[in-house]
Amino acid sequence: MDVGIVGSTGYGGVELYRLLSNHPNVNECILYSSSLEGTSYAEQYPHLIGLSLENVKPIMIEEMQELDFVFLAVPSGVSKELAQKLIGKKAKIIDLSGDLRLKEPGEYEEWYKGESAPEQLLDKAVYGLTEINRETIREADLIANPGCFPTATLLGVAPLFQHHLVKPHSFIVDAKTGLSGAGRKATQSSHFSETQENLRIYKVHQHQHTPEIEQQLKIWDSGAGPITFSTHLIPMTRGIMVTMYAELTEAHTTEQLHSLYHNYYEGKPFIRLRPTGQFPSTKEVFGTNFCDLSIQSDPRTGRVTIVSVIDNLVKGAAGQAVQNMNVMTGADETTGLHHYPIYP
């Protein structure tokens, strides 16, 4: 297959390149950028010296239309314009931005502060949470790749919401992320002096991933409503830890819930359920497409605690996009993604 990466010079783009350039089913990986076209990719990313010989191309719609896959690793607000020009041609599209995730245009406009994609484009887009929507993804031509926080959150609570074991309005999400989630462009909030030895909460009650999580929860449980979702910036490069709390509808032991999760995720190779009483950390999934989960009930409060960790650039972005490509082509979904975590 010949694939293209639009937005190749960002962190999501270079992570896609790392995965796709080593993918056994990919013949050529073509790099596009609207700002750094004509430059050597290895000049932009010196860790690729001697490995990458590609130059970054300007965005070329007609050329991209004839590729097998195009990955849009561009900011929200940009990808919907590109997707409209590519849809209906040979190339299948996997969009890593937030432009196509929300099915209600008004929600996008409220949370992303911009004009929504046309409804006909939103209707075509399949939400690419691979473990949940595999059969629909298999037949899709356009994928809305989930956000990093929604991926960790939704995989963490899918069994509970689908089996109606928690009271939806009690659901609280406490999420923490590394600095690479903010992208490559330097800002004051990502400056070393501002982040080192510091922990900061941000976008309180305003994070754009909130409606994405709520949208999927309502599909699973029609009684689901607004959630409390808090995000924090941690002075590390990669990783997301989401700690979730909810009130159980009736008493369940940790062992019962662990068995539910084991059965639910059986046969899903990138979900690793930790043994009862063991909790994952972000370093244990570093550089991989794994989502590690742990669950424990508290009989004293009647609540359940779920911990979910992912690498935000892999399972939270590029890795899940490649996983979706594998499913769309009928390949084993682990193809090109079976990496051991980098540790320590």
C-alpha cells in the first residue's frame, strides 16, 4: 500500500511515520505539510538521520486522492476541509483531529469554537474506537480517530456502561497527560521552566474531549448525561493516566468486576487487564499501542475505581490509527504494532 501523512512534521505525524515506515504492508510513506514543504524530514527530526530520505511535500490533493490511505494529522478546523476534497476517491481517510468525531454540529461549534464539518461528511465518518467498533470500521472509508483522553476513558468504562452497572450521573474522570499532547509548537504552558516540578489543571469544565466521551456513553446508556471531566498536565513527555470513579447500581465485588472485564476484552490484543490489586503506570505502556486497565470496587462507599493508562501518541493517536487501517484492510490488527514497552 501507498500511504500519505498530512501534517507529518507534528508529533502525531512523526509517530505515524515511525509506525508506517516499518509496517510490512506499506510500500511507500509520503509526507505532506502546509508549512515546511520542500524540507528534508531528517532535518526536521534529526533522530531520523540515516533512516529517512524523504523530503516533505506540499499538500497535493490529486496525488493524495490516488493513494490507498491518507492520514490527516492536522489541527482541528483543517482536516474537515481536506476530507471533503478526498472523500469518494480511491484513498481511504483516517482523521486524527476532532473535526469528525462529534455527530451534532452544534456541539462541535460550542466546544471547538469553529464551523462544523458538513453533516453528510459527519454521517460518513465512523468513530474509530477499534475495540468497540471493529465491525463498522471494517467497512468504512472514513474514520474519525478518537481523541487520546476519550480512548483511555471509554476503554476504561465500556463494560460497566454497556452492562448498566454504574449510575451515569455519578461518573467522574480525573485525567493526567504528558507534554507531547500539547503538540510540538512551544507555548508558555509547555515551557520547561513552567512545567518542570509542577502539576497544573487546565481547561476546567471546558475540555473539547468532554462531549466526545459523553456522546459514546449515551450510545451505551441512554440515561448518561453530563460528566465531570478534569485534565492535568504532568512534567513528562508521553503518557496518559485516567482515574475514574462511579457509584455502582448494586453491590459487586472486585473479583466479579474483574471477571466481567476479562470476558469483555478477551481476544482484544491491545487491552491488558491487570491482576486484581495491581495498578498500571504510564511507563509500562510507553511507546506501545496497549491500554492497561485495573478495576477495584469499594464496598465501604459503593463506588468503583478504574485506572486506565495509554501512550497518548500511540494508542491515543497514531497507533490506533494504524490499528484501524489494519482492520479496514482485513489484516491482523496487530500488524506493525507489536512493540514491547520501552522501560525504564
